[in-house]
Amino acid sequence: MIRFHGVTKRYGEKTAVDGLDMTVENGSVCVLIGPSGCGKSTTLRMINRLLEPDEGTIEVDDKALRDYDPASLRLRIGYVIQSVGLLPHMRVWQNIALVPRLLGWEKPRRRERADELLDIVGLDPEEYRDKYPAQLSGGEAQRVGVARALAADPPYLLMDEPFGAVDPLTRATLQQSFRDIQSRLKKTVVLVTHDLDEAIYLADRIALMRDGVLQQFGSPAEILTSPVNEFVREFVGSDRMLRMLNTVELGAVDGWSGADGSRPTLRDALSQLLSAPERSIRVGLNDGSQEELDFDRIREMVLP
Amino acid sequence: MRLFRLVVLLLLLVVVVVPGIYGPVAQWAFPDESSHVYARVDMATLLLQHLVLAGLATVAATITGVALGVLVTRPAGQSLIPLVRDLAALAQTVPPVAVLVLAVPVLGFGTAPTVLALFLFSVLPILGNTVTGLQQVDPALLEASTGMGMRDWRRLLVTELPLAAPVILAGVRTAAIISIGTATIGATIGAGGLGVVIIAGLVRDNMAFITAGALASAVLALIVDWFFELAAGRVMRVQRGATDGV
């Protein structure tokens, strides 16, 4: 659990984060979002003490951050940054095994762990373990970056625009992989993005910030359906109900085919339905069951 | 091809150093000279002295230069960087001979002042390159390293020094080659080395001696440079991603 109590961070005259109170529950994904300069990255970087707050306290596991030794704290908090930050002079497996190395694991165990993680993030260990970062595509590098953050099985994961530097198609695949990984590993994740669709798709809770002030903190559905003020309403946009469609994932939709390994959402189902001759179409749900989907059913699924 | 170059250089060195071979060669090349092989000290000894002079200076300069470079790039030393840069630039404009000449009144004659002079001249390019190399490490990699839980010293060893290595190595290479060249002048202040033959040749107006000394030190410099090139290639290969921005 990560708790913010009245956390304020200033850069000279400018207040980057202003009196932030927020709790990130264990096993949940909290997405920090807002316009540039809203303080979302600053907030993230205070959690692993790359920045120190000027006022207030942050607690991790009910213990104030200032009572942790920064380096040992960071070993328990996986960190993924936008530019990935793989060390170019080390092979993929060595990059992944960096934190285990800092923890003093023996080399055979580190190698084994690197292979496990390559598997988890969907890269073939045989093919990738001995490559250098320069030999990877942007999407592969991002996957290795996530693998590295997960290497020592930290309970916490901080991600600073982890999928920001790749093309939209790759981003969608990475987001989906991340959601799959998270549903298995149940890490406590804080993720920064400026992409609302990404936030809606990945978040259990969204923290929407502006000028250092938390505007609204709630589930994607709450943010989309009951914005607390004009800023939030504008930020989510007039098409906010359409965005809600993306939060519901389906197993299959008749007549739909997407990129390799991607799964349809309710939005794809609606699109199919609009072009279907009948008033309903067949979809497969995530649990494997089938269902007739019509417009009323879509409304029910979007507004639980 | 690269190995072939080394073989040729080594053969040349053998020709110059072994009296039995150099004698006839020099006799053929300089028929007018009265003697062709420097007899007072044998060439192999001078070569070794030369290598020790330059080697000691370079090793000491590398340790000092890298250590100072690391210190001034730490947060506490940042304010010294402009000064270090100016000093490094200044030293590059002073000819090494001048450094040697200036060292004599202060340190007297012999091996020690020569090594010291070579050291002083070598330390600044290494220091300058160390600072440059460390400063050009991508800040995102530093943040990633710290964020992963590396302590400062670990980050230095795992991330910063390996990534700065090619630039640092280039500085050491420059320093080593200049030291080998400059060490010949050490003979004028009694430090031994290949300069001894050159000075003897100049005094006696003997081209065979001058050629032996000059050729031997030039070939020595080229051989050392060959090894640095090998090392640089190796470091660069390990670094192949560094320029890719990944």
C-alpha cells in the first residue's frame, strides 16, 4: 500500500505537487494522468525517492519513506521509464538480472530468472537472452524494460509512460500484455501516462491531476460517468461514454479480427453490431461462454 | 591484415634491436659512417628502459586522471569541471619538450624527473577525456540505474565507467603515444631510454645511431598503438548499442 499524506513538492516558485492525499491499494493499478506539468511524474518519482517531498509524508507498507534506505527501498520497487534505459553494453539477460545481481544472487540463478522473465513478457529466451539492446525493436526493448523491473519480484512497480515511445499498434499489444501480466502477478502499480485511453484500459483507479492538484481519484467508470468538475468533464471529453466501451474486454466477436494476439473490446463489438444486418450479434465472453449482444445489453455492460 | 601489421612492426623492431642484423643493414644504408652499432649499452636494454619510462608515466597518469575525473563529476565536485577543462586544454597547447625542460631545474636529472614530466603531460588528456566520457553518459541511464537501486559507487562501476570507457581509453592512448615519443628526450637529462642512441648519434654526427634510436621508438609507439586499437575495438564492440539511443 502506498499512502500520500499532504504531499507537496516545489521547484523554486512553482508548486509541482500540492497537498496530495491518495492511497494506492495493494494489487491495484493506479494511473496518474493529466496535462503536461500537472505533477504526475513528480509524484511518481517521489515514491522511489528520486525526489523528496517538501511537505507531507509518503508511506509504503505503513512505513514512512524517509525511514527507508533509498537504495534498499528501490530494490523493492520495480521502475520502468519511457526511454527504457537498458544499459547498452550489457546483454538482454544481464539487463534483466541487474536487480538480482544487486541483491547478490548467484549467476546461474540470475540467468534462470532472466529466462523466466523473458517468458513472462512474451519474448523467446533462446532468441533474446544474448542480444544487445541495440538489436531490439522499440516494443521488444519496452518488454525487456518491464522484465527488468519485475526481475526480483518486487511488490511495487512504478512506470513512467512505459508505452509512450512506440507506435500505436505495438502500444496496444504492450498494453494488453501488461494487463495479462498484471492479472497474474497482482503487483501494486503506479503508472504515469498522458493517454486517457491507456489509463482507462489499464487502471483500477485513475488519479487525474492539474497544476499539482489532484482533481479526481476514482475508478475509470467513476471518472467517465461522474466527473466532479468542469476540468475533469473536459479532460475526459464528450466522447467519454465511447471510451467506456474499451474497458470491457471480450473473448471473441463474430466477424472481428484484430492484430495478432489482441482481443476485442466492447467497442469492437459495437462497431460490428452497427454494421450487422440483425439487431444483435454473437460474442464470446472472457469466461468462454457465449452471449447475444444487442444495444441494450451493451448499455448494461458499460454501466455496471 | 591487422595481424600482418603487427608482424611487420615486430620484425622491424628485431632488425633495429639485434646488433647482428642491424650492423650489416646500417653498413649498407650508411656506408660512410665509421661505426654502425651503438656499443656502450645494448639496444634491448634501452628499449626496455624506454618502455618502463613511458609505461610508468602512463599508468600513473591513468590512475590519477581517471580518479580525478570521477571526483569532479560527482555532485560535490561539479564546480571544478570548468577549471579542469581549461587546464586540460592549456596542457594540450604546451609542447611536451617544454614540460621536460621546465622539470629539470625543479627536479634535477635522472629517471624520476622524466617520469614526472611525462606523467604531468599525460594526466591532463586522460582527465579531460574521463570528464567528457562520464558527462556524455545518457542521463536516462543514470536515472534508470539509481531507480533500480544501485548505490552511487555501484552505478559508477556498472553504468558510468563502462559507458565512458571508449573515451577514457582514447585519452590513455594519446597519453601513451606522446609519452613514448617524449621519453626520447629523457636521455638529455640522463634518464636512459632510446634517446641515448639518438643523442650519441647527434653528438658524433652518426646517421646509423640516429636512425636506430628514432626507428626503434617510432616502431615501439606504433606497436603500442596497435594494442590500443585492439582494445578500443573490443570496447566498442561491447558498446555497440551506445550510439543507438535505445
